[in-house]
Amino acid sequence: MIPAAGSRWQAAAGIQDDPAIFLADVMRKTNGSADPIVAEALVEVAPDLVAWLADEVGVPLDLVTDFRYPGHSQHRMHTVPDRSGRTLHAALAAAARKEANLTIAVPFRLRTVGFSERGGFLAEIMDPDGRRETLQVGSVVLATGGYGANAAMVAECLPDMRSALYFGSDACSGDALEIGRALGADIGYLDAYQGHGSIAVPHNILVTWAAVTHGGIILGAHGRRFGDESRGYSEYAAEVLSQPGGDAWVVFDHEIDRLCRPFADYGALVDGGAVRSAADSEALAALVGAPAESVDSALREAGAAARGDAADPWGRLDWERILDPPYRAVHVTGALIHTQGGLRTNGHGSVMRDRAPVPGLYACGGAAAGISGHGAGGYLAGNGLLAALGLGLVAGRSVVRRSEDLG
């Protein structure tokens, strides 16, 4: 899902939103620690980005209005019909293959980038057999991902996630950081990451946080709640991992099950038997493997808070509905999705060195420092894709301008 404030989809739905409101949400969620220059650039380009994706690239986008992710004050998530990253990626790849002026070389790996005496850069690439080739190029956009697959770096920078399931690409091994350090680039926010508190086990499929947003709760193996689930799925990863064995259960009901059906990943969970049913609290306790009185107490606690009869002991205020049997439950754990720290950039996607842009060198996505501030708590849903696609768009435009200027 791609967040954009002030898009034509919002206007058609009668939603009053603009980049300034979005920026305020980002700074509020990050306690003011997000890079203000990059954050402002991304919220400003976001409406243009989703329009460009739809009109120029041909990605079928729509606005999500059936639920709102924590931290977003408006409905501003734009997504493909089945709300699947795989579908979005396929649309982008298909569009790239149609471009006659693009050469797609897969699977090559960018090994090094150095300054060329002739101007521009020398970029060394390597094929799967280890053969290397050096290219003379005018500009380089580093889009090699973060460092989530690099266990040593995760242990050093994200100690809370050192034993977490990694739910990202194996190619995110920190190559951009290595290249950037060799060039003397500025680096920041290495402690920032997106986690997720509900990855189904053993299925390894993400359980949409819409199940929680619509009123679901999360129980530990002991059958009790252990925090405010509405805070956000990124910061809740560490909460789940703090439970015995890193085990928990997302619990919701038949109505929330229906509301989650538009998500392709949720359909895969249903097809794979990950979504289990329980007729009542006693059956739910047996499913979870916890004392019946603990599970019943947790359900009554959540119900009282949802009805407004009592304050939630964990401080949760956002209750869309009261859970009614029959219940649904999915066994989950916490995971690291991707890192949010990397090379510092400016509002044009240029990599910075000693706080000045390096001409012709750009970074986007996990290779660049994002706008989630520090840790996991500053992550807003969609920050990762906005940094990938938004910085990619501004970097691409910068490359075009540089090429024109150089003739």
C-alpha cells in the first residue's frame, strides 16, 4: 500500500487531506525524529507518484477506505485490487519489460561503485557464476535494499531483532551501505526498522493488521493480552517476540474474517488452514493451549473496553467492534520485515557526503535512510514503499535532468 495525501482518489471519495497533514502524522509518529527534508519531499511527491503509477505505468490503484492503519489520520492508502505486494511488483516488472530503452539484467549483483577519472562512476557488476564486469556510467541509483538479511549487521544495529524471523529479501545484505561507506557517504538511522507482530507460523504468511484494526486482539501462549495492539504492527513485533517462545495468537471473529477477505495473503492463510475456528471461549482456549479462565478473562476485558464499560488496562482506545463467537485465531510470531536506515539523501534522492549531495549518485528504498525516525515505533504503514517508489521517482527525474545538463 502506498500512502499519498491529496490524491485524486481521495478527492473522489470526499476525503480532505494534503501533504502538510501527512507530514504532521509522520512527525507525530516519530516524535519529531524523522528526517524533515526527506519526509517533506516524499509527502509532496506522493500524489504525483500514485497518479504516475496509474497513468504512465498502468498499475491499477484504488483507495482503501474500509479501515485505517494506526498513525494515519486520514484514509490515504492506495493499493492494487488484491492488496498484494506480489501483484504490485508484477505490474511494475511488466511495465519495465515494455520499455525499449531499459536493459534488465537478472540476476546480476552490484559489487562496487567508484569515482571515475573521466567523470561519473565505475560500477562493477557480477553474474551468478562470479564473472565481473566494470561499466563506465554517468549516474548510479542504489536500489539494492537494506541489510535485513545480514545477520551480523542486524545483531549490531537492531539487537531486539537479532533472533527474529526475517521476512524480507535475501538480497538485502547491506550492499548499499558497503558501497556508500567506501565512497564516504553520510549514513543515518541504522536503528530504524519495520517489524511485524503477526506472521503466521508455520505458514510464513503475513496476517493483515486489519484483523486487529477491525477489533481483533492478540493473546500470548498463556491466553492473556500483553499490550495495546492498536499501537502499530511494527512496534508490536518486539512485544510478540518477548512472549515465551515468541508465540502469540491473533484472535478475531467471523465478521472480521469477512472484512479481511479482500487481502490476497489472507485468502492464502484460509486456503492453507492457518485461520482456525472456535465456537466459544472454551474452544478457543483449547485451540490456543491456554487455561480457559485466562482466555475468557481476556475476551471479557476486551469486550468491556470496546463497549466503554471499563478502561482497557493496556491503554487501548481504538475498538472498532466487540468480538462475538464464533471466533477465529491464527498462530503468529514477530518478524523483521525490512530495515529503515541507510545512506542519507536529500529531497532529490541524491546521496549526501559531508552534508552535500554527491553529483550523479542516488539512493532509494532500503538503501536510503527512510522517514521512520529511530527504532520500530516511528514506522507508519506504507513508509517503506513510499521511500522505495517516491525516492525512486525523484531520483529518476534527477538522473534525466543531469543527463540533459551534461548533453
